[in-house]
Amino acid sequence: MAFDASPSWSGFNYQGKVALYYALRLINGEPNGKDLSNYSLMLEATEDFEILCDGIALSYHQVKAYNTSTYSKYSNALLGITLALYNHPNAFGRIHTWMQINPKPGFVDLRSSIQHDLDHVLSEYREKTPKDGSTILEKAASTAEKIPKQAAILRAAFPGYTADLLYDLLESIRTGQNNTLSRLDSHQYEDNNRFCDLDAINDKIKAEISTALQKRGIVITDGNLEKTFQVFLGIIDQHVIYRHKNKEGDSIPLSFSEIVDALEVDHEDIGREYLACKFKAQFAQLIDQYIRDPEDYEEPEEDAYCNLKEAKKRLLSLSPQDLWAHYRSFSPQTYLQHDCNTENAFGTNMEGIRHVLLKILHTINFERASHNASNNQLIYRTTTLPYQYYLPTTITHVARPTQIEKQIKENLNMSEVLFEVENLIYSGSEPHSFSPTAITHTEAPAAVDADPRSKREEVLKRITLVPISTAKDALSQ
């Protein structure tokens, strides 16, 4: 890959779901019982995902969840997959998006738009006399570190190539001397659309699961359909996390056989693993909903730093169980360690995630974030002494600050967090400080000659509910 997209991947976000959908559709296209052990799904190798047969790529796939149909937003991804197809003449390529890609103004389709992009790069080099190293092709052939995105994509695809060699191969693609562009297109779904939005992909996956279960004679209920859906997302996610942790090792594909085997398992109902997978799926979907809402989010320029996308990388790289533990830390106002997981599920505040936590993660400088994975805690810290620590939360302004204070005091799980963090970021408009309930130490009975004065209770430091805007200012330096 020209650029490592792995930190932004999860089995529960759009990319992972598209990969799962595509694999299931291929499986359903084969006769029931066919040996599919030689087929596999490879994530994050040459492109976002690819389909292999006996280790050889049959297809390459780019997946983009941009809130725009403008061609320029996708042009670099299209260049990257075009170059991959040039290097693999027997494979085809597809780009999957949740909004339809429009061709460039004045052009009729993606193919002619890509040809125009290539022509621009070629004419720049051709017309530059003398060659002074300033063109895209020359920068791609150089050893310079900071180069434009197009040049970096070219260099990654063809390391060691001279500018002249790059010119010749791009010209052969542009003019159709080889069939590279004829093998590339946007993916067309079964509804004839060349896009699939963030909500529809879930329905499409479940439709493929239903087809697969029906072919195997398995009774389909809403319950087992939902459980199988979550299990499949978990399989993809587990594989993605493994890939993240083993970037230096060999790329290991996910066998179609493993996906087929999961269809025939009677999956656990509301156990901890199911709850965690269900939660991570909803959490990832809430991020996608936030990003596609123009009132909340404006797509940044290419390569621009985005607080929310950095937070997304960090949080979605966690296992479902670890993400659930982090959510408990983000919710000091809610007790979420019931023995009955149904109660934990009911206690989950999706509105608090969507309208408070994600707004905090988007608004506040994520470079000030400190992640303690072992304690399941992500907090912000000021840069000047004495340091102040801020915990992003899911606390809404629906309740009065005094009611929120009471909820926090009654949540015994949060005592450790309250000792360490003095500021809880919430969606209220005014700060509210309070002292958590004092902790009384249990001691042995007093000796006969002991001091008769009552023992002093050890009081926790003060906690402040801080509005998002106030926290942003404090952490902006």
C-alpha cells in the first residue's frame, strides 16, 4: 500500500463491513458444500482488501467512506489501485464508496477521469525544460522525504523507477496500450447502485447471512441473524487487530473456510463477548453517523490532522472487550458492571456517545490525549505545571449538575478515576465543582488509652464538571 491505512481499520467500521459483505457474497455464489479452503480474504496488504485464490490475488478493493461525491476526493485512491492493477495484470479492481463518485467535470466516467489525471502528470513532466526535479514524476523518482501524495503513491508502487520509466508506464495506462483501466470500476451492488451508504451495508450483510443460513438448512430468526452478524464482525475485527499487532510479520489472510464454519455455530446469546461485539458495532456506527452529519463534521483536507479520526484510530484498534472497558471509564455517572449483561446493555447511553463523547473527541486537540491502555483510560493533560487532567465523558446536560454529581458519587466503580482526574468534560454550559463522598476507613476498636477524639475522614479532592468549550481552551496550548 502507498499509505498504511491499518490504524483506521476495524471489523466494525465501513471498511471491515464491506470486506465481510463481499466475501459472503462470493461464498453464496458457490454451491453449498464446495471446498473453499483455497480462497481467502486479505486485509490491508496491497489495497484495503483483496480476494486470493491459492495465494494469488483475484481482485483488489479500495473502500472510502467520504461524505462527498466529488471526484477529486477519490483521485489518489483511484491512482493507487490503478497502479496495483498494472502490477497484477490478471486481477480486477473495485472501489467501494458510500456516496456515488461523480466523474470529473466535462468527463463521462471514472475511466476518462483517471486518464485526464494521468495526462496532467505526464504533460507536466513532458513540458518541463530543463528538468529541475519539481515535477511529480521527478519527485517520485527522487529520495526526498516530503513529496506530494501522487508522487508518494507512485514511489511506493514502483520503487527505484526513474522518471522516464514512470512516464512510459503511465503513458501505456493512459492510452490503453495495456488493459489496466478496463479492469477498474466502482463496485455495482445487487440493487444496481454503485454506492452503499453506512446504514444499508448492515442490511446487505444480513441479507447475505440469511442466504447462507438458508442454503445450509438452518432456521433463521431475528435472534440468530443478529448474533451471527455480530460474530462475523468480531471475526473480521479480531483479524484486523492481529494484523495491527504484527505489521512486521508475514501478512496472513482470513480463510473463507473460517467464515463458513462460523455460520454453523450456535452463538452465545447475551454473554460478555456478544455484548462487547454488539457495543463495538454500535460505537463504530455512531462515529460514522457523526462524520456524515454536515452540521457536526466537515471533511478535512487530504492529510490534514483530524482530532476525531485520530481518536477513532486509537479506540477502534481496541478489542471489543477493551473498548467496552474504556466506555465504562468514559461514563463515571453510570454503573456498568452488573452481573447480568442485559442490565449493562440497558445502561449504555448511545445518545451520550453520539452527542457528547464524539463531540469532545472531535473538538479537543487529540495531541493532548494520553492513553493508558492497561487502565482502560484515555484522558487529556495540559502542557504546563501544575498539570490538569481532563476525562472525556458521555455526560449530557439533561440532568441538573447536582443530579450528575449524585450519580457519580453513587457509582462505586469510579472511585479510582475520581482520585486521578479532577476535570470531567460534559455537555453542560456551566462548570460545577463538588467533593466526592468521603471515604471512611474501617479500623480496629480503639485501645483503652487511645485518643478519644474521632478519627478524621480522608476527603477526596474536588471534581469539576467542565463544559466542552472551557476544556478546549484549557487544552489548546
